[in-house]
Amino acid sequence: MKCLFGVAVVLLLSACSQQLGKSVESTIPRQLSSKASSAALDTPAARRYIATRHTLLLEAPEAELQKQFDAIQAACVKLACVVLRADQTQAGPHRPAQATLTARLPPQAFDSFLNTMLEHGKLLQHQRENEDLTPEVIDVDAKIANLTALKTRILDLLAKRSGTLEDVLAADKQLSMIQAELDSIQGKRKALAGQTEMTRVDLTLVPQPLGAERSWAAPVAQAAGASGRVLMSSLATLITATVAVLPWLLVGLPLFLWLRKRYRLRKARRAQAAR
């Protein structure tokens, strides 16, 4: 009798521990997520994650545009910047030359880079934009902490091997899903770090206008240039239209002359018949 009573007590304690483990497992993610988010947002001196972007427009003599742009790129590389994009457009009949650079560099290196850019071109425009990404970063960090804790718990359960084979396979499948989601979230966090821990620079380098355009005759020079472009554009349109209509004229004009001749002959015959 005592033996049966002892077995019943052991089974009861085992069932209670399993229920407690399930309840703890279901509440851990919510507790971690809420605690991480509230702790980060409620702290008075919480760090702010700001994405800074500088948009600059510089001009340089057209003959030195390539040289100055190469010097700016070299200075950017020396400051440990990450070049995201670098484009150069050659001058055309209706298109001036242009060079563009998009890069990320450490915030403390921006002033030095700006001074270097001003040595190779004249500043025409400088715009600075700041975007607060703090809520998004806090949310991503909370998800990472949540998934990491859940991953650790599943690894502990697999290490103990206390369940059946079906339970182990289910836990292993859930671990794979958690790892995939964790990799995705960590990739997003890395992208956010690139925006908040580095300063983005968008540079456009354009050719310097001619000397006449900087004097009192600038409006006249600009008007003459614009008039010439309009005249050439109109002439190009006329040539295109002529080439487009010419085949139809070659076919339609002889047909029109033949029909006109037939009409006149018919009209003359009618006049003779009326007499």
C-alpha cells in the first residue's frame, strides 16, 4: 500500500513539473520582449539611434572634373568609407558632364572628408537630414533577445534528451525555424547599424559654368545658349518629320497625279457629250 502511494506521488509531481515548464516556456518570449522594450524606452538617458545623411552639390572646371572626382574618391577610401555607388557621365550634345558618389563613412571622419571635397570643388549646396530610428532598433533588439533566449532553452532540452523521439524531432524542427528567423532579424539589425553608426554622403560634382555666365552678361549668354538649343531641337524635329513623311509622298504623289488626270479626262468627256 505504501509503495503504491509513493508511485502516485511521483507521477503527480512529474505532471505538475511538465505543466509548469510549458507555462514558463509560453511566457518567456512575451516577458523578454516587453521587458527589453520597456527598459529601453523608459530609461531617461537611453541611446538614440539617428541616421544622418548629407547631400552635397559641388562644381569644378569641366576639364578637371575627372581628376577632382578621382581625388575625392581616394580621400574617401583613406577615411575608411564604404563606397555604395560611383557614377560618371560624359558630356553629350545636350547633356553636361557629371559625377556622383554615394558612400558611408564614420561620423567623426565627415568633417575631414568635407574639407577634402571643398579643396577639389566649390560648394553650391549642402543639405543635412536626420532620421530617428530608435523605436525600430529597440524593437529589433528585443526580438533578437527573445529568439536567442528561446533558442538556448530548446538547446538545453535537446541536450538533456529527456523526451521521446517525436519530441526531439519537433524541438529540432522548431530550432531550425527559430534560427532562420534569428538570421533574418540579425541581418535587419546589421542594416540599421549601417545607417545609424555610419554617415551617408551623396555627392554630385558638376562642371563649372563658363566665365561669361558669371559676369553681368550671364542672362544674355544663357538666353543665347537656350535659343540655340531650341533652334537645333526644332530643326531635328523637322528633319525627323520629313524623313517620316517622305516614303508616303513617294507613293501618294504619283497616285494623286494619276487620279487628277483621270478626273480631268472624265470631266472633258462629259463636256463633249453635253454638246
